[in-house]
Amino acid sequence: LRNCDVAEMLDRTARILAMRGENRYRVRAYKRAARAVASESRDIEMLLKQNRLHTLDGVGAGLSDKIREIIKTGKLSLVERLESGKLPEAGNRVILLASALTLCTELLPELEGLPGISRVTPTGEVRRCRETVERVEVVLAASDLALARESLTQSPSLHNVSFEGNLCRAVHNFGLPLALFLVSEEDFVLTVWLTTGTEEHVREVAAIIKEQTDTDLLHQNGSRRRFSKEADIYMLAGLPYIEPELREARGEVAAAAAGKLPLLVQASDYQGDLHVHTDWSDGTAGMEKMAAAADELGYRYLAVTDHSRSLKIAGGLSLDRLAEQVSMIGRLQHKFRNLTILSGIEADILDDGSMDAPDDVLAGLDVVIASIHSGFRQSGEKLTSRICRAMHNPNVSIVAHATGRLLGKRNAYDVDMDEVIRCAAATGTALEINSSPDRLDINDKIAARAREAGVLVSVNTDAHSTLELANVALGISVARRAGLTRDDVLNTRSKGELLSYLKKKKTGA
Ligand SMILES: [Zn+2]
Ligand SMILES: [Zn+2]
């Protein structure tokens, strides 16, 4: 097993524990161990042989045992016990999109393998990529309905299974509520469509179809209409295909009718991450490791943006250390042919709105991220003016996690985002969509307003380990829900375009 395989398994365990609402210190311990293993440059199997697993950061005797088990057996019996164990307490927890997607990667192949079931796909809120979901919804096509019902009832990973028409409700072993729509193969596509969009979206489109073709998709009796793909349903309404992320009844049907649907940004458009941390501040991976991971993802650039000096709790860099890091980046660059490593910083916005580093230092960096990490309880006016003053600094390229919310833990602070957007437009500053699973900040609605105002959005992960670079998928889904196109997202630019964009604000040219 490679380090990243072991790390992935530890990380998966952490996510499962979190979903089940287990002790958060335990969750955090697994998370920390995952990061440590992912970031370790020594081979994990070698460390085991040398009996040196405990030299990993944050790995004590207990976790050493778990890592040993993973290496020896390729799995973790703890997870298997959890998966076959008793039903966890559901509670009133917020289900993050990331958790729902993690569950889907486990659940979908499992459901697809059940006797009587031929096809499965996520639907509803998960398919629309809402930032939090109430339940995980899946459409199942049955080759044999009776057999499929039977196998769902007997599946060891489903609890409290009950049926109501074609809807099967259950609770998964990970603790998340499920809604499974069990239909014949012929009804699969229509059911996927009916359950993906919000009720309003579905009603709106169905009404157009009824008016134009006299077909009532919502109340079909006798012979039902069959579709081989969702695009055919929209075609029946005389509309182009509407992506799942847009099916929220926020004007997308009218936009589609007017030929004004945005061509949404895609994961494949993404060229590089502009906000990551390394072990120079509170990240766990060295710069080379982070760069190698970005290179492996096919990125063209990666900005190293460790914390600035006043964020002592996160190991913020002194000006000397920062200078040292910049020269180290220069040396590291020789090892990479396709990836450009950009120098940068995540600089605190201080209480008066000035930046936590002198202008001449900031001017020498490629990317300057400005962040609020203090004074969350200040008045909206004060916070807004701090952020706006930071944006007037010509060296500031991007404002990170502008509303400061933590999903399920902390509300957005009282900042006036319309004012921030106006100011971003006026100063040529980009706003970040932070892809951390519990941030997704700014959210889809604000990002849509930014787009309208002509503000560029930068989708970044704020990764503190190589594993977290993958969170970019979450940020992209926020951008898509906001209706952002490739042009609206800074990270789709080529290296040359990016560098000239960054220079433009600085030099005013
Ligand atoms: Zn931050
Ligand atoms: Zn950060």
C-alpha cells in the first residue's frame, strides 16, 4: 500500500465516524493521522517495518495499531464493524454535501450489485449539489421489482426499511437517511428527472409540456411516456437541456426559453489552485509534496499561500521565513516542468483593514489572499469596511471565505456582501469560493451576484494536506449552481492569462 492509499482509508474512516455522529475528538484524530500519512515523505510500509509509525505527527499507539492493520490486511475492521453494527443515533445533524457524496461512493455500487436492480443514480438535492442535504436520494431501476424490494429489505447496510408506493425509506449504516425510488427500467429516466429538480422546477417544465403537447407528465394514467435521456424531456418543452445544479426554480426555465442559459464551468476547465497551505504554516505537507500532488492532478499552477505572521495559532510566517519560502519556491520550480509554483500568502486583514504584511513585501508575491480571521463578532459595518479597505490595497488579489460561515457550526458574519461585491468590481479583486466541505464560502447565491457585477470568482481549496486538494469538486459545484461559466472563474485561465490578471491590479496597467 502506498501512503496515499493508507491516508485515504484513514480519512474515509474519519468521515464515516463523523457521519455517524461519533465523538469529534476521535474523528479529528483519524483526520490528523490521514493528513500526516498523506504528507509523510518516508514510505509508510518502511516505517512499519522499522517500528517507527509513532514518529508520524499526531499518531499515537492506538492509531499506529490501526495503520498497521490497514497495511497488513488492506482494510480496517473498525469500519466493517461500524458498517454492520447497530443503527447510529440520527440526531438533528447537518448533512454536508461532502458527506452525502462520500456515502454515495459507498452506497451506489452496493445498491447496483443487489439482485433485481440494474441501474442506480443519485437524484434530488445530492444531484443538484446543494451545500447541505436532508437525505440522500437515489433512483433504482429494477429488472425484477419484487426481487429488488426483497434485496433492499435484506441488505445489511440498510436499517428501518419501509416502502410507500415506489419510495423506499431507510437509514444507512453511516447514519444518513435515504430515499430510494424503486422503478421499472422504462420509468427510470422520467423518475430521475421528476426527483432531481425542485418541485417548482418540475412543475414549471411539466406545465410547458402540457400546454405544448397535451402530455401530462405529472399525472399519467395508462400508458406512461418513456424517455431514454432527460434532454428529451426538455426537448418536449422546446427547451435546451438544463443542468441538475440549476434546477432550483431560480429563473433557469425562463433563461433556457430565452436561449440564455450559461454554459457552466466544468472540472476539466480547472487549471490550478490559488490557496493552499504547507507545513511552513499549519498545513501538513511540505511544499514539494503539495506541488507534486498538484502536478499529478494535471494543474498548470499552484499558489503556496501560508498564513501571515499575526496568525500565530496557525504558525503564521515571519517576514524572514516568508522570504526564505519564496527563494525555496524558486529552487523547487526546477523539479516541475508543467506546473508553475506561485509564491503567495494568506494575509490577515487586521482590525483597521490594513494587511498583515508591508506593501513592498506583498508586491513581491504572485498571489495575495486577504482573509478575516479575527473579530467575527464585530458589527457588519466594521467587517465590511475592513474587507473593502483590504481590497483597495493594489497587492490584494483575492478575498478568501468572505462570509466566514462554518456549515452547521457558525453563521456567516454580518458582512454586507453587496457592498463587498461592489468594491470587488471597482478594485478588480476576485472573490473566493472556498471549497472546504464546511465552508463553501461564498455560497452559490452570492457567487451569482458576483457574476452579475462582473466580479471574477476564484475557486480554491484552502487545502491543508494533499488529500484536501480533491475538495475542489465541491467548490466547482457551488460555481455551477451559481451559473458561473468558464470565463467567470479565475482558475480556468492559462498561466499567462493568470499572471497578467494578477499583475493588472498591482500595476494598474
Ligand atoms: Zn483562512
Ligand atoms: Zn487558508
